Amino acid sequence: MQSLSIEVWAEIFKHFRQVDRVEFSSDRLQIYITGGKTTIEATTQEMNKRLFMMNNDPCAVAASLVKESPPIDNYQDTLLGYYDIIAYSEYLKEKGTEEVKKKMCEFMKAVKSLIADMGNLKIDVSIMSDSMILVLDTNRSSLNIETVKWFLTTCHSLMGIAMTMYHVPLRGAIGGGDFWKSGEVIVSTALVDAVRYEKEQEWLGAVLTPKAVEVMRKANIDLSSSDFNDFIGFGEIPWKNDRNSEWYYIKPILKTDSDWVQKYLPPHFDIVRGSKKIANSHCLYG
């Protein structure tokens, strides 16, 4: 039976993205997941036993141990995009569960193609029924002009692709704050911030919350810079209860034309009930 030393096992675990650092004594490893929490402890005897059971593949052994411990994401002063799929219940009624499953999987694949892992830049994304969350990993790189531009460009691309390619109208908000996730548990001030502002809008658009702008300003990001002209606008935001005010919002990846309602809104979208949202969105898609 093949047997590896504790030093070799430590080096194998260091190659996993989730692993922040590895410490070891004479025969025991302590593997720290990003965020500083000890999640895995194992002895050389335990790992070598698994090695025998897994056809002498040490990477498979390490992967199995990492997988058994739920990953922990702990991002401070981050940006989080929260999007709601408008008229989702009608979408389910018209298409049926199986068709919606298929379309959402295709949509997720398209979104992930926008956020392919780029070394020190990473965005986590998830779809939960009618909601989508994108969050910037500030453990890899804190907020700076590069990470903020990449995140906001992704949000701008997402809105255009959702509307024009998948006929999924979105309303959203970019929040600022902290984000912690362990397994299925999420605790996030950034998410609470984004959800609050998403609900208050009366259009098919997405705003940046005041907290998100504050977090970016602390990182010396000036949204009025020409660096952001292609994907960030500053103008009148249509809020519910007929309130309007000027603020920052996400521009969709492209503008369509005067027929965007007929071309891109899905058949299940209630034109009558959604007439105010549509009228307020001509500045984005028309």
C-alpha cells in the first residue's frame, strides 16, 4: 500500500482554491478554508487509508475531504448583485416546471460564461427560484478599479443577455456590505441592502444602493469617471409610489429599438399590469 508523508499531503491540499493555508504537526493536518475557519483535520494514517481505497490517487483523496466540509465564503466590504425575475409565477404556469428547469440551467451556463475564473478575480453566482445573486470575492482581491469594473460590467452584460437572449426580464440592485456563506446558510448585510432597494423600483432595471456607492468610494472608486460610462448611468430612477430621484443605475449591455416590448418580453408577461414598468424602461431598452 502506498504511503505519503505529512509534508506531501500538506502540499497537495495547498493547490485547492478553497484552502487558505495548511498547518501540520508530526502526523496531523489542519486545513483552513478561506475565511480563517478550521474545517478539516486528518492524520496521515487516515489519509493513507483513503489513498488505498481510492486507487492511489492523492488528489482524489484531498478532493473528497474538502468536499465533505462545506465551503465557507466570508467576504468583507463587497458588492452583491440581487436580481428578481419578474412575472416568474406566470412563467412557471405557461412553460411548466420541466421547461423552466431546462431554461434556468441554460441561463446559468450563459451567466457563468461571463464570470469565468480569472486568477485573482472571482464572482460567485447562484439562482434560487426567481432570484439570482452575484457576489464579488474580496478575499482574492479587495475592491479596486479592476475588480469593480469587472463586477459592474458583468451586471451590465447579465441584464442584456437575460432580456434579449432568454426573454427573462429582471429587476435588481447592487448592494454593499459583508457576505458570509457556509453550506446552505447565508448571512449578509450586502444582500439585505440589495433586496430592500430591488423591491422599491418600478421598472425593469437595476440601481446601485447608497451603501454600494459608499463602499466603492471608500476604495477610491469614482463612478463619475469615464471608465464607467459604458455600463453605469446617472439619471432619474422610477420608484414605487410615483417617486422619482436621480441616482446611479446599471445600463444593459445593449439598447434594442422601439419594438423591444414585442421582441423581447415573453408571452406570459402581463402587459396590462406591467405597463408602468414597461413605460419606465424605455430609457434602458428602447
